[in-house]
Amino acid sequence: MAVTVTASVLLLTGLCGMLGTVGWILSRGNKNRMTRLFIVCQLSIVLWLVSQLLIIFSVNNTQLTVSYLIGNFGICLFSPFWLMFSAEYSETSAKFRNAVKFFPVVSMIMYAVVATNPLHRLYYREFDINGITYGIMFYIFQLLFYIFILLGISLMFIRHSKGSTVSAQSMFLALAAAVPLLINILSVCGIINTEIELTPLFFAFSVIMVLIAIRRYGLLDINQIAIQDTFDNIGTAAAVFDTEGNVTYRNKAMKT
């Protein structure tokens, strides 16, 4: 009973943190593509946290199945949309950003495999209220999603490795995804084995990292984006330097 109460409180705390972050971003009135992708990532985590709460209170196989379907839908959304967000944030080429738009197809295939699992038992070999055993497709899709997340983190560091301020943004956002990812990998591999699911607890950590990036460095700030759009529309090359002489921003004219 004590474990259930503790887990529920921690999950609710993470859930409130995620919803609060989404609400705060929406209240700023910023409707650009990068913000929309970021919000989808946050809402996908919300679904996963909701599913964990439902799992705790599931008393039969039907309730457990519905709970896992909700959670898997959130997991399916997060990985490809995190990569799409990272590509947008890192200002990768238009060709690459168009290519990653097709990555959610992998998620759709995974969700179809999960939904039809009773027919083939490839995702869950055993699935009932007494315990769950994973199948080969579970590990295949986990590997693909890990690759998506790690690729997104790599894009941030590769693209923004010069300007100190932007690098700080990248560090906080990368940690927001990397820490829960690491905990999840260790849990799936059985290295971490506790009565309470630890991954949601570290999503609370990710919320802190995101809030720091948003509040301290102006990430997703509507005024910053408006100023950037203005500079991009100027025909003359323009650049911004920090106190150490590093280029922190250059407009489109200078890039070309």
C-alpha cells in the first residue's frame, strides 16, 4: 500500500509538472512549428504518465490492456517527434527535416503491432495482470526509438557547439531526454529493478531542465523568434557575437 501511494504521488507530481509546462508555453501565444513539435513531445510524456497511474490501479486484464495502449501511444509519439523537434531546433537542412517527417510511420507500425499482439505474441509474449514478458518486437522497436532520441541529441550538440548560450540550451534539452532514456534502458535491461517504476521520476528532472532552457535562455520565446524572422528577411548579412567573440546567430543572408 505504501509503495502504491508513493508511486501515485510521484507520478502525479510529474504529470502536473508536464501539464504546467505545456500550459505555460501555450499562454505565451507562440504558434510556430518548433513550439508545436515540442508540445507534442510533452503531451506524449503526459500520456505515458497517465498510463502508469492507470496501471497501478488496474485490477483485471482489460484495464491493464487499455492502460498499456495509452502508454504505448505516448511512447510512439515521443521518439519521432523528439527527432523532428531536434531537427527544427538545430536548423538542419530542409531535405533532412522533410525526411524525418516520415519517421512517425515507424511509430504507427509499432502501435499496430502492440494493438494486435493477442494475434501473434511478438510484442508481449505473456501479458496479464500477474506479469508481463516482452517479445522480440518490443526490443526491436525500443532500439529504433533509442536511435531516434540519440540522433536528436546529437543534432543539438553538432549544430550548436560554438555559441556558449545556444550550447547551454542544447545541454539542458539534451539532458531532458538523455537522463530518462538512460534510466529506461537500465530498467529494460534489468540492471535497475525496483518496485516503483523509476523512469517517470526522472521525467520530473526533464521538466526542470526544460523550464531552465525556456526561462533562462529564451527558448521558444515569441519575441526572440520575431526578431530572428526580421533579421532573416534583411538582405544584408548580419551576425551576433557574444562577449568572447563567438558567433551566436547569423541571418540567412550571411549563411549564403
